[in-house]
Amino acid sequence: MTDPMSTADENLDATLDPHAPVAASAEPMDDRQREIEELKDKHLRLAAEYDNFRRRAVKERQEAGWRAQGEVVRGLIDALDDLTRFANVDPTTVDATTVVNGVILVEKKIFKSLAGHGFEVLDPTGHAFDPALHEAVSTAPAARAEEDGQVAVCFQSGYVINGHVLRPARVVVKQWTGA
């Protein structure tokens, strides 16, 4: 007859045996857990790296914008100095023609500086109406059918910089009524 206590001890010893099948399945779990931890760590590092990249890109974009604005302003400084000189002229010693001519020169200097940055003035008088560049504020009768859709008068010049419309030209468009 077998002793029930010794059978229980043998069963207990089998479950605590490191070579038992249960212990063999614990090792792959440790490897999997280690792999999961490594993947989590890799994911966190990549997320942090991406966040740093995103912040750096935003900062570089802002700095590029500020540099571009600085370049535009630097080109306008001479014209602003000239304008300041005209603002401080004694009106009793200078005639109006001199002031007007000086303002015209300052205007040319400003437009020349802005043109160097891709700035263009739109004055489409006599050209075909283009809704992408012009804003029709009124119509006027056309003398001939060929003039239909042409700009008759430009009330306010438009401005474009590097192909992007800053302000459309406000115009009167000729319209042929067939009369």
C-alpha cells in the first residue's frame, strides 16, 4: 500500500521542479516580456524624436519667416530715410514741385525694392478681365464686340507677390450689349 502523504510530496516536488514543463513555458514568457519592453522603449524614443523634429521644424519655419521679413524691411530702409527727410522739410523754403518730385522718387525706390522680392503691381487697363487677378466693381458699355470683357478703368491697383494675389485690382469691365 502506498502512503498518501508520500504521493502528495512527489506531486509537490514535480510542480516545483525547475525542469518540469511549466517552468519551460515560463522562459518564453520572460523573453516575450523583455521584447515587449524593448519595443515600448523603442516606440517612446521614436515618439520623442519625432516630437523634437516637429518642434525644430516649427522653429525653423518661424525663423525663415522672420529672416524674409527682415530682408524686405532692409530693402525699404533707404526709402524710409528719404521719406523722413521729406517729412521734415521746411515748407517755407521748398516749393511744392520739389516735394512732389521727391515723393515720386521715393515711390519708385519702394517699388523697385519690393520688385526685388517678387512684388508686382497690377494695372490691367486695356487687358482682358481675369477674375483671379481682378475684381469687377462696375461695367461700362463697349464700343465694339471685340472690347467685350476688357478692363476699361482701373480704380485701384492690385498687387501680386511671387504669383500670389495680395489684393486684386478693382476695375470697370467693358460689356458689349450688341447695340
